[in-house]
Amino acid sequence: MAKILSLASKHGFMTSTMLLFSLLMAVLSTT
């Protein structure tokens, strides 16, 4: 988890947040 967070700050927080959000939505729609 910490690896993902450090990668997120390196790559850009907005992009990572968007990816996380889309992932969350996908999980919610499958459940």
C-alpha cells in the first residue's frame, strides 16, 4: 500500500485518485 502511495505522489496525485476512483466504481458495480 505504501508503495502505491509513494508512486502516486511521484506520478501525480490527480491521476492516481482518478484511477482509484474508477477501481472503486468497478468493484461497486460488480458487487
